[in-house]
Amino acid sequence: MTAGSPPIVTLELPTLLRTVAGWRRVTLGGRTIGEALEAAFEKAPALRHHLTEDSGELRPHILCMLNDAVVPRTGLRSTPLESGDEILIHQAISGG
Amino acid sequence: MADKTILCVGTKRGLFLLESTKQRRKWAVKGPFMKGWTVHHAMIDTRSTPRLHVAAENFSFAANAFSGGLSGTQLKPAEKPPAAPELNPKSKKFAKQHGLDMTKRIWLIEPGPANEKKVLYAGTAPAGLFRSEDRGKSWEAVPGINQHRTRKDWSPGAGGQSLHSIQVDPHDPQRIYVAISAAGSFRTDDGGKRWKPINASVAKYVGAPKETTVGTCVHKLRVHPTEPGRLFQQNHVGVYRSDDHGDSWNRIDKGLPYDFGFGLALNPGNPEVCYVIPLQPEGYAFRATDGALSVFRPNGNGRGWKRLTKGLPQKNAYVSVLRQAMSSDSLKPCGIYFGTGGGQVFASADEGESWQAAAEYLPSVYSVTAAVV
């Protein structure tokens, strides 16, 4: 890694969003989850609409996990990343 | 040369494509595509290389307009989707009080004029009209209708406040019709800048403001493809026909078991008829009349309606047919199609005289459109 370049992380989408992005798993650079999301939106612009509200926050029924731990919605975008981190986006499904 | 008939069937869980020949005797079911997405409407634009357009939504991931080839497997979302407007505070309060659906969704996508092959229109809930000039990659609001002076009087209905019908006049590309529940029908004669309510002599719904030019509950509006100026509408209260571009309407439902229904189909080869499926409105059941699933078309000259039942279940068929779930094709004899809440798709290749199940046991059907490619 060259000086100043962001950590390389992996972002994985739920199957439903493969239709939107054209891929399910991607490697990209980002110092924070916010930066990683922006990098993903550059690769698939329609993802921004499907993942975030106009305010830029994640839509309400979406869960973001970082290395198997749930990331709180407050401060989600500024959560720092390290090389090799894995971000998972989940659809919140509940009920029965 | 066109040799295939394709039905695009939008369902609660995905898109199905039903394929047949021009004879339309047997149907092959392909899909589901868009797995996990609710498909409110899908159609094939045949003005140039046939292209599939799909209005879909997901509870978590919102709605979008998708488009692609006829395989159904390579559909791409719009990068700038139709952005449904917000309900005004009065309508929001009304919708909350009555438990009405306020989900933002895309209700349908329709082709633009024949001479503008890249132009498409989309209707949304809350009610909005959107125009794409790049075959669905990006969408812009049409402010002339979305900010119409009557908007304050547009009420949400049980299915939300939706712009559910868009028809470009085949004889004049500058003339476009839209219909909104529960507001009424509108027409532009200048390509979308100014819009005129066209609801004179159409019954208002109970409780509608008396002084407004809207306040009607049109369920589906269609323009006849060959007869200039002829429109039909299935309304919450009655079936209507207009012979003057919607400036006036005649109620034509005398003889139907119920004046209530959603679906409406036309026959390009016969401008005198329309096809409707009356539904029992009592108790908000919205089901086929007395358990007998029947399509009706006028006999002509005001001589009542013919009940078309051959091949349709006539006992214990308590299914509903939604407004986007009925359509026709461009062949001769004309094919008529509809889908039910029970997942059946019925097809007639002889203008409604006889029917067969083209598909059964699909998820609940939200839309059916036909294309000859």
C-alpha cells in the first residue's frame, strides 16, 4: 500500500441488490464506511438510491455489519476501516 | 417479422414472461425474474429494438425503474429513478387516519410518442408523472401535472395516491392523458406543459369537494389506438366512454352486475367495445361477481353487455383483478388478458369469446401487458 492510499476492504451486498449493482461482492478503498459506500456508489450509481435516503443516512430497514459486528447507525459513515475489513449490507427482515 | 406474443406478468414476488406464437394456443412460463422484488408493472416497448421495462420495489431497498433485453436476466436500474413526490400534509393526515398505503412506488412505465423512440413516461405514488429521454436511465419530473393547481384536492385512495394511467394520443404526440386516484383524468395538448382536468360529467366520489374540477376516482383510463378522440375509463363509480378527447363522458355501465372494477382493456380493431371485470365492492371485498369470474363487453348501440365466461371458472372463484392486470394485444383477432390475485393469468385469442389459463399458481398478479415481437 502506498502512503496515503486508503485501506482496501470488501463490501458484500444481499442477493436482492445484485440486480441493482451487477455484482454481489466488491473490493474497494475507503478510510471509513462512508468512503467505502461512496466508492461503491461510483461503481454502481443506482446503489445510492437503494441504500440511502436523501439525507445520506442508510434506509431504515437496512443493517450494516463490519467484520460480523453490527455497526450502530449513529456515526456509521465515520466508522474507521482497516485493510482486509469486510462490510456486509443486510436487509432487515423480521416477523413470522 | 413479429412472430412471438409475450405477456409481461408483474407479481407480488417477481416478474414472469409468458411466451406464445401469434396463434396464442399454448403459453410457456419463464421466470421468475427480479426475484424478491415486487413488480408493479412491466411492459415491452416495441417502437424500436424490443426492450423490457419494469417498475419494481422492495420493502427495504425502495422502488426503481429497471430496463433491459427480453431475456429478463440483465435488467438494469435507472441511475436517476423517478422520485415520487411527498403527500401534502392534509393527504398524509387522511391516509394515516384511514390506514391507506403511503408507500412510495412506481405504478407503471409507458412508451412515449411513436416519433420519440427514446422517450418513456412513468407514474408514481404519491402521484407524479416522470419523463425519460434516454430509454429509462434517468427520469425527470413533469412539473405541469406534478404541481397542478388542483393537487391540494387530490385524495389518496385505498391503493395510495397513484398516477396509474398514462396514454399518449396515437394521433397527436403533443396530447397526453394521465389518470390519478383519487383525483381524476387530465389531458395536455402541448406535450406536458399545461394540463386540463377532464372530469366533466363523471360522478364524484362520496365526500369529494363540490367546487373542484377533480374529486373523481378513476381506476383505469385507456385511449383507443385507432379511433381519434375515443377514451374509456373504469371508475370507482361506473364505466365511461368519451368521444371528444375526454371533454365529456357518457356512462355506459347499464346492464353490468356492478359498476365497480379496476381492469380495462380495449380492442384495437373494434373501437365500439371495451372489456371490464365487474367486482363486488361491498365490504371492500373487490372480488369477482358472486364467485363467477366473468369478463364483460358492450353489445353495441347501448344494448347492454355480453358476459364472457367460456373457459373461466364460474364457481367459487373469489379472486380480484387489479387495474394494471388487464390488457390486450395488437393482433387480429385481438387477444385479451388478465391476471388475478390468486396467481392465474387468463388469455383469450378470440376477442374474449373463449379463455384458457396461460399460467396458474403464480404469486398474486399485479400487472399484465402484452407485446407482439
